[in-house]
Amino acid sequence: MILLVVLFVGYANVAPMIASRGRLFNDAASVPHRRAGLVFGCDHRIEGRENLYFRYRIDAAADLWKAGKIDFVIVSGDNRERNYNEPEAMRQALVAHGVPTDRIVGDFAGLRTLDSVVRAKEVFGVTEIVFITQRFQNERAIYLAEAHGIDAVGYNARDVEGRGGYKTHLREIGARVKMWLDVRVLGTRPRHLGEKVGLPEIH
């Protein structure tokens, strides 16, 4: 029984690597053009200090924008509490990096990776997309995208080293098990969908 559990956990963790093979990029110039890139949210500060995951994702999104690889940036994150707004924090940071505010689209119900991925298609009408986050999350997001009929590639933001990065990668093991169960067993849907709004027209 223990062996089966170990094998299952191993399979669930390898599956996103296989799904994302040939779809991950470290150089902005190599990324194929897509109408939208999606930045996954996280808290911009942790225990009073700058969250490097947040900083590196914003840097990567700004790089893609400046390289002309995306027309819009969807900032997808949690906004369940009055004083906690991941998409707004990302919007402000991107504007500070020179991304025009009218090219930034807020998704305020991206409570988890699955929600952000599925909502990109079902709310914003995006079927071809660039995910912008660290490699480990890009792999998982591409697996989810493939399962939901989305043509996705990933632009890898710089990873975080040290203790914080180690703890995040440990949590990723469980996140991938949940990902596999959500897709293959539970058929999990986003907590919130709502009406389809699409992306703005470019004038």
C-alpha cells in the first residue's frame, strides 16, 4: 500500500513535467506571441519583507510586455478580504514597470491555480496564453490548461533560493497530487465563474 502511494505521488509530480515539455521558455525573445499573458498572484510581502516570488513574476511580465510578446496582461489572484488584493498589487507594480494600465486586466477570483487557468478561458475567452510564474507553477498550470483545452506556454520567472524556496517546493509536491485528483477524479471547477467578459479591444 505504501509503495502504491509513493508511486502515485511520484507520477502526479512527473506528469506536469511531461505535459510542459517544449512549452517552457527562459528567454523572452523565444516566447511565441500570444494575445494575453497571465501572472499568477501571491502576497507582495511576507512577514513584513518583500516577497521575491511576487517581484520576479512582475519582472518577467514586464520583460514579455517590452519584448512585444503579449498584448494584455491578466493579473489573477485573491481578493477575498477587504485589505488583501493581489491583482491590484500586481497592477500597480506593472504600471511602475511601464506597462500601460489599459493593457492590464484584473481577475479578482483567481483563488488558486486551477481557478486562474479555467477562468482565463471561460471568463476572458482566452484559448492561447502565456503563463508567467516560476517554472514549478508553470508546469502545473500547463498541465491544467491542457486538460481544459487551452494552448498554453510558460515564461519562467526567476526562482527563489534559500529556505523560502525550499519550503515552497515541498508544498508543490502536495499541490501536484491535488492537481491530478482535481483533473482526473474530482472534475473540480473554479469557485467563481460568472459572465464571460472577454478582453478589451485594442484601439
